[in-house]
Amino acid sequence: MQRILVTGGCGFIGSEFIRQQLAREARDREIVNFDKLTYAGNLENLAEVADHPRYDFRLGDIADASAVACVFEEFAFDAVVNFAAESHVDRSLLDSGPFVTTNIVGTQVLLDACRRAKTPRFLQVSTDEVYGSLGASGLFTEETALAPSSPYSASKAAADLLVRSYHHSFGFPSVITRCSNNYGPCQFPEKLLPLFITNLFEDQPVPVYGTGTNVRDWIHVADHCRGIELALERGRPGEIYNFGGRTEKTNLEITHLLLELLDKPRSLIRYVADRPGHDLRYAIDCSKAERELGWTPRVSFEQGLQDTIEWYRRNLAWVDRIKSGAYRAYYERQYGSRLGAVTPPKTAQQGHSP
């Protein structure tokens, strides 16, 4: 039986990957989930597989070399897939320390553990944000120079460079994947789609940064995780593979679409001061993944968004538990002093509706 260590498996993307791996009973693959259970790591995301015979959970921090050594002593792994990361740009602007510790030091600890154990495969899950900001045209490719704009993306770029250096210095069998904006079930409601969806359920305002003209490419988390699996199985060591959904939309277009789907008035939009260094546009060229891995996105944005809305509607108790306590304190700190800006900036008033 093949055994895979999944780090950060209780998070949004990691939990989807684990559910996919365990859903196919014919697959002879065991999953060990190593997760610190930070605010965004939720055991509820994997409640349906908690007793699965091919699933083990171990509580631990990837930046803790002793804890990582213990799990490598307990199990022999055929591969490691590193999802574990602090991932929210806004939080990195408030305090970059946890991002450096988890995303950079944690990756280094994992790389060294894998080298000692001679683990046959290591996959680093990264982000298109390491490329920085695009202008009005063009696409990120795997050859695009790294130009991170936030402490979060800088920490992920540093981790990617560590992984690359281990491959070139030691012949380490690593693959890096980078994706555009993920959406889908179980996403922590600090990110745009779940934040806006859950706020609108309660007729609460939705905070749009700046004029709302920043563009993102959206990919359903299920498509992303299929790509990760293919990269793990077929990716060439030392290579990078980009995954995108070919769905570019401005933040304001997304906002208007959600208001329409949920039958809510545009008066719920609140324009807030833009965050520092906000990248203008992301867009992914995923032709390399299509060509070499046989991957293509399957979930249309229209269907995926509707399914996502319905998931949150069916899981209001999950949302209520998430959006309390520490999360609420963060939300008020991040947006509370800026929610009074009811009137949009002039450029936003002039258009950008879907």
C-alpha cells in the first residue's frame, strides 16, 4: 500500500484532496494527515472520513522538527504533499511572523525530514501570487519571474525557492504546483467568496476593496486537487505546474453576481480602503499541465459557484461555529473601522457590473 503524508490536511484545499483520495475505494493509498489545527484547520472538514481504515490523523506543526521527526519515525512515506501554510494576505499584512515560520521554516523542516528518510516524492502546493501582478493582458506561465507583493506571497516564493534548491543541489525528487484563486466547500470565511456568501445570507454588508477592479482567475477546489494528484503521479521532478480555471473576473463582477444569485440589493456593498500592495490581476496559463499531465478544469464557474452557495446554505451550523470568537475579533479589526464607506469611489460607480 502506498502511504502519503498530507500536511495541513484539515484546511480547505488539503481536506478536499484527502476526501478525493479516500473516496475511491479501489485506490491502494493510505493517508496520514499532519495538521497543527490553527484557526483555519478544522477537523470537521474531514468528519466523514475520520474513521476510514486508510486514514490517520496526527496533530503537529511542520515547523517543529521534533514533531516532524516523530511522524517520520512512526511511518514510512512514499510521498509528502505539503498543503500546510498560513495563507491569507490580509493576515500577513498584520503580522508576517507566522507566515515566515510556517511557510518557510516549516517547508525546510519537511525537506530535511524527507531527505533523511529518502522519501521518493515531495510535492509543494504553492500559489500564483508568487508571480506578483499582471497588467491588463498576458498570463502567468511556469517561466514567469517571481515578484511577490505581500508577506504571504513572499513567504510562499521563498518556500518554492527552497524546494527548487533542494532539487538542484541534492537531486531531491520534488514537484511544485501553483494555482489561481480556489473556491468551493469548507473554505474559511475570511476569503472573498465564503465571506460574501455568508454575510449576504444574513443581509450583512460585503466589504469590497478599493474600486473592486482587481481581477482574479477562479478554479474550483476539486479541479485543483485533481491536478495535484496528477502532478504527484506524473509530474517530472524539478518541474512546476500551473493550474487555473480560465475564469477571470473582477472582484466587483463577483460581488454583483452573488447579489443577483442571492437576490440581495447592491446597497449591501461597502467600499473599503484598499489593502497595501494589492495586486491588480492574476491569470494562469495552464497549458503545460494540460499537455504533460492530461489535466483540464471540469467544473464550470457558474455551476461551481451555485454548488458552493448551496453548500454554505446547507451548512449554516458549520458557518456559525466558524464565524464566532477569534474570527469575529479578526473581522472587526480588519474591516470594522472602514465599513462606514457606503458611497463607492467614482470609478466604481461608473461600471464593472457583470
